[in-house]
Amino acid sequence: MKDPGATMCADIMPAMRMPSSIAAVLVALIAACSPAPSDGDSEERAPASADRRPHIVLIVCDTLRADHLDLHGYARSTAPLLRGWASTGMVYDEATAPSNWTRPSIQSLFTGRHPIADQIFHPGDRWRTDVHWLPELLQEAGYETVAATANLFLGADFGGSRGFDRHVHTEFDRAQPGHWKHLIAAEGLLTDLEGALTAPPLDDDRPVFLYVHLMEPHIPYDPPAEYRSWCPPDYDGPFDGRGAAFGALKGDNVDERLAAGDREQLIGLYDGEIRRMDDQLQRLRKMVAKHLGGRDVLTVLTADHGEAFGEGPSNRYTHGWGMGPELLHVPLVVHDGREHGRVSARVGLVDIFTTLMETADAELPDDIDGLPLRDAQRGREYVSYKALPGATALSGQLAVLRDDLRAERHDDGTWGLFRTDTGEDVTEVYPRVLRDMIRSSTRWARASRERLPDPEAGRESNSAGGDLFEKLKALGYADEVTDESAGDEQGDDVDTEPKPEQPEPGHDG
Ligand SMILES: [Zn+2]
């Protein structure tokens, strides 16, 4: 079976083929008018000279949780410019991140597949090249591809330049116990991008795919003074924006180690970073309007995952751990200058892949999970998966999200069912629904084996050299790097049925 989503989604897939009776009439007409035989089964495509495909701009705001945007009802006006722009586009109120950290989420965005299909991500590895990749597919479809990225995973050392004709990337040199966030801030990145968009000049005859990956909301939160109005005015603790201080946020029960005012300070800094990014997003929109002319522009803005501030029973901060809404509920705005409104049905980053491929009139791979965003409707399921070493397809943190429910598998293999709006534990209320969602996760695990029979075969180590560990550590991945070096037992045994996930329900709901 090539498409694990087909089983579940067949009943909601739109009818794509014309009725056979109409097709037969068309075949007859074509045969009568043309001396050349026609199979009657292929659609005419517009010739290249009439290429009216739009420019595509895809913006990922790393670590941006949806509920900290005034666009989604947040009390602070963290992104007023984004809210104004989004009011003239389509806002998806329930967009699902494929994972709680960057790499599996970006892999899903660029492949249209749930992350479980691409197995485990060792943080020090390059992106595997044996799977299709959105920038490369758009490049092959005739787009001029440009990237501006500030996350080290999107750098050339990791193979992040794959498929891009022009690739602008910023990184900090080393993790220093000081203020280094400015080294990966959007201010400098967008200046570099403008240079890349103008020298050499873009080809007017080709549409452009522009990918922008911004890092403002990621630790260390260190906005300039003008963006710190939400911080406690008399705060004099360790969280002043220096990178080293954020190491204290690792592990469980973080609040026990924080002093009074620390959490408020952290959230104030985080919100300030969003406000700072909002200004830069406005600058980016002006840049696009100035340099990407001659055609319509389709812009998609989203995030790879959110950020935690102690939510959930483990009281964790930052990201890379947990499957709660603070990590999996991300913003999604699609702006084409025409349609506007809000969509309440759940969608996912895998759907962005499909939407952009269709926009580019590019041929879709036949083994993807994403559907066009315009087909968003209730009943769709999305898998989110941690996908770090130590997990397998049938163990480790994973969630299945459907409508207003989240089935969550914990580290110990037990499952729970939660309402996504209130967080209420409804494990005992809807046991049959939970069992059904667990079966969905098992289907995807099986499909993973068929898609990548040997998940280790495509592994290739990063080429960054000596300071890679320090860079990963500065972004909060030191533990996982240590785990990786400890062993290689990451293969998934998808023939094993899940452990008993929960007690037999006493009543159904
Ligand atoms: Zn990220």
C-alpha cells in the first residue's frame, strides 16, 4: 500500500475525475476533430509561454505558538501588523504542527508526509536525500527558488540548501555565554535576502518560490529594549536575554527552580520577540512587493511548532518535549489577495505541501498525506510525532489529532484523550474514539516501514565540524545529541502491536 492516508480519507477525498459518460463524449469529439489519436485521459496544460503561475512565499516563524497572537485572541497585541494582513487572507484557526521540534516538522512541510513516515531524526544528521523535497520539486517545476534561513538545521552543513537556487543563511559562530540572538535575527537576514533578490536580478519570465525561516521566538528570547514593555519593570533575575541562562529551563518541574517573576519575564521576552518579528514580517512583505513583480503572489505563513511555559503535568518549558496545544497549535495564514475568511476545520502542515504543489502546477508524489487546504473539513486526522532518538514508531511521544480531540501517547506507552480547546481529560468518556485514533497511529507506523524499509540507510552525518555540539546545545538539543551518541537502536519494529494503552473502559460515550 502506497498511501496510508487513503484508507481513512477515501470517504472525504473530492471527486477528481469526470463522469465516464462525459469523458466518452469528449473523447469522441477530440477524435473527430484531430487526426492524431488521443487517449482522452490527459488534460491539456497551458504552454510555458502562457505561464501565469504565481510567486509563492512560504514563511516559517520558528517556535511561534498560535495562542500568543492577537490574531487568535491573545490579550497582548503581539502581532498587530500580522493581524491586519491576515484579515485580507484565509486564517486557519486549527493548524497542527507535525512535531514539537524543528526537524520532523520541516520534513513534513517539505514532503507532505506525517513525520512518522520518515522515522527518527538524529539532530546531528543531514537531511536525508532519498525523500522528495518541496524546494527541489518546485525548482524542477520551473520556479526560481530562494531561501533565507536563520535556523542552523536549514544551513548547508545539514543539506538545507537542497533545491534552492539562492540560499541566504545566518548562524551564530559559537554558543557564547552572552547576547548572541542578534546574530540570527531577522534584521540582518532580510538585509541579506534583499541582496540575494537583486544580484543577479531575478528572471522576469519565471515565478519565484521564496522560503523564509525566522528565529525570533526561539530561545534565547532577547528582544531589544523597545520590545520589552511586557517584562516586569523591576526584574533583576538571570533571564535578561543571555543565551546561557536558558539552560536552566531544561527538564521537568521547571517552576520549582524558577524564582518569583522569572516566568512572567520569560513570557514578556517571548512576546516581545513576536512583536519584533511582526515588524520584520511587514518589512518582508514590502520587500516581496518591490522585488517579486509581474504576477500574483501566494503567501503562506506558519510555524514549525509552539513553545511551552510550564503547561502540562511535567511542567516543561521551551519545546521538543510534550504534545500539548502549546506546542502543536500553530498559526496558518494563506494570502493570495483574493480570498479571505476563517476556517475552523483542522488542517496540518502536510496540507501546505499539497497546496503549494498544486499552485505550482507540479505533479504530486503519489505517497503523501496532505490534502489541499481548500478541502479542509472535519474528520481529518493528523499525526504529530517527536521523532527523536529513543522513540520508535510504536513508542515515545506521539499524538493523533482529529477535530477537537487529541489522542496522546506518553513516554511510558500509555495513552490519553484530551479536548484541544479546554485540555479536559476525556480518556474515560470516549474510549472507543481513543481506540480508533490509536489504530490510526498504528496504520501510519506500518506505512512508515513501506516508505522507508531501512530508516538507517539514508543517514549522513552533518559536516559542520567541531562546534556543532555547542550550537545544538545553545538551541536546547544537547541532551538529544548525547542520546544519539549513546547508541543506534532506533529502528522501528512496526510488527509489534501496541501495548495495552488503557484500562478497559467501564462505559462508552
Ligand atoms: Zn523549530
